Amino acid sequence: MGTIHKTGCVLCAQNCGLEIEVENNRIVKVRGDKTNAKSEGYICRKGLNIAYHQHNADRLKYPLKKVGDKFERISWDQAIDEIAAKLKSIIDQHGPRSFAYMGGGGQGCHFEAAFGVRLMRLLGSQYQYSALAQEFSGAFWVCGRTHGKQYLHDQPDVNNTDLLLIFGWNGMQSHQIPQAPRRLQRLSKDKDKLLIVVDPRVSETAKLADIHLQIRPGSDALLLKAMISIILKEGWQNKDYLANRTSGFDSIKSYFENFDARAAVKTCELDFDQVREVARLYATRKSSLRYDLGLFMGRHSGLNSYLIVILQSICGRLCVPGGNVINGHMMPFGPHTDERDSKIWRTTATHSFPVCGSFPPNVMPEEILSDHPDRLRAVIVTQSNPLRSYADTTAYENAFRRLDLLVTGEVAMTETA
């Protein structure tokens, strides 16, 4: 028998506790750590398969330098010295706007972000490109406007809620809260609680639901506006909460008055009476809400996030037990980068701004191929593989060929590497 070590899984943001058995410096067995306060022994198939990623035959173990059409192994000292010298030369000649860091929070090492961002800032740049700006930018921007900081994100208080309303999240498969399958199953089996799912698919989570609204894809914003309108018309809103814990509601109230909620619900291909009942339950119960990629990556991502905050606010469900709460964190997703602040950079070619510190990766090729004197000329890519992860592979290939320096940090020889 080998030696047992306690550690954590890094293959999603939940970081479930693991116990790994090691023999001859290799992982031979993995199980959930029952003493972990967060995961309590829960583990999914990704965590069970970490040995595959650690000991994969294609894993890179040494620095490789492109020489002609081939890669040659070099020492760590040579790699660090050459990268540092080249970066210094580019920035001395073209300024800090010529450098960008693409990465941060990639699965495999969340702490990589802290070092990458620190290097970027020490070199005088603000250009961090991250997948966060592909899926979360709308939600994080709304958090900045409503919670005060773009890194203050609310989550459902699942342990204390009586009703969980879900939009576009299949937690039975994708997790995103600790022990998601266990918690959803417990909620579903509790006769005193309700699980309501809004999803075009009959997903694994929808199958557990007490109510499933099988919405027409892309019509979530209409449904949310209809629910808000119904709640206000029926007088189900939390008037004390609105008066004492919110501001500015009177300036937007007219958006929902004289709104044809029936027509909106019909467009969503849903039953009006059922939607009305969901609105009543959410407004009158100790309720919470969770949404994910179904809305983040949808056509009206930012609008959906804004409407959800309005729905939560009129029902008094933000920052209250059993509702949606803002949890503490060891380190935030990123900084608060309000585009109205003149100190926050915008990109030179597309005039894009960052949200929570991250610029949208899909504009990077234009920022490299631009003729602007402050165009990007050096990029360090870590745990991203943009040629596979982001839109328009051909544009990325053409752009990266124009760079004076491209450094990739990957566990395998990816398309980008």
C-alpha cells in the first residue's frame, strides 16, 4: 500500500477534497475526503480521473523552444532568461500596451492567475484576456452596478431555502455549487420544499423538478419580464425591502407597467397560469435562484442578468437567509474595473473594456493585426488554448504568426502550443 495524501481537486471551481494514494511517486488510487468540510466525501468522475491528467503520456515536462519548424528542449534557466529578455526589449521599445496575458483561473491551477496578473501589472499592462469575459461578462457587469463591485457574486443559500428556482443550469451534471447532485436530490425529495427548473431540455435536473417550465430557447428575458410584471400587478412584491434596501426602483418601474405578460408567456411557449403560479411561489416563499450557462451564453446574457437582479430585489431575496447570499472568498475572481473610470484601459482597435479585469478573447486577433502603434506584440498564454477555445481559429492563427513573442504554458502540446 502506498502513502495517503489529502489534497483538493482542481478540475472545477468547487475544489472537492481528495485522498490520493501514491506509490513510487505516482497516483494509484483516488477517493473523496470525508473530512473535507465543503465536499464531505463527495467526488465526481473528473476528480476520480485526476491520475490520467497527472501521468498522461502526452504531458509536457520540460520547456520547448521553437527553432525553425521544430521544438527543441531547453533548460528552465534558459527559457526564463530568454522570455524575460525578449519581453523587456518589446516593452522598452513599444510600451506596456504591447503586452497581454491570456489566462487566469484555468482548470489545473487556480493560483496561476495570481502570478500571471502580478507579472502583467509589474510590466505596466492591464491587458488580461480570459474565458471569464466570454461567459460571465454580462453577469459580472450587472453585479458591479447592483452590488457595488464586479467580483461580488450572489449564490443561492441552498441549505436554508424553501424554493430553488433554476434557469439554464443542469446541476446534476455540471455542479457549480458544492455537492450539487446531493443537494438537488435532497431538495427534490423534501415535501416541504420546491424545485423549479426553467430549461428547454428535459435535463437530468429538470427530471427532479416539482415544476419544469420547458421554455422556448432564447426567450428567457421575456419570461423574466413577464414574471416581474405579474408580481407587481398582483402586489406580491416586498414593499419593505424595496423601500429600505434598494434604490432607483421608481425609475425602472414603468418598464413593467402595462406590459402584456400573457403575450410574452405565449411567445415563450409556456402556460400563463403555470408561470403566474411560479411567480407567486417565488415572491411569497423563502426562495432562491440559480442560473448558469443557459443564460450566460444566451442571446440576451446581460439583459437576463439585469432582469434577474430586479426579480430578486422586488421579492426581497438578495442578501437574506434562504435567498441569494454573497459568500466570502479567499481571493476575488478579479478586480472591479468600471469602464466609466478613466484609469481603466480600453483596447486600441476595438475599444473594448474589461469586466472584472478580463478583456474578451474574441477581440484579441484584431488587437494584434491592427496597424495601431500600440498594438499587441507579445502574449503569454496559460491554460487557455485559444485556437480551440475561442471563436475564429483562422484569425487567431494569423494573429499569432504576427507576434514578436508567444509563450504558452500548457500540460500538453495543444493546438496553440
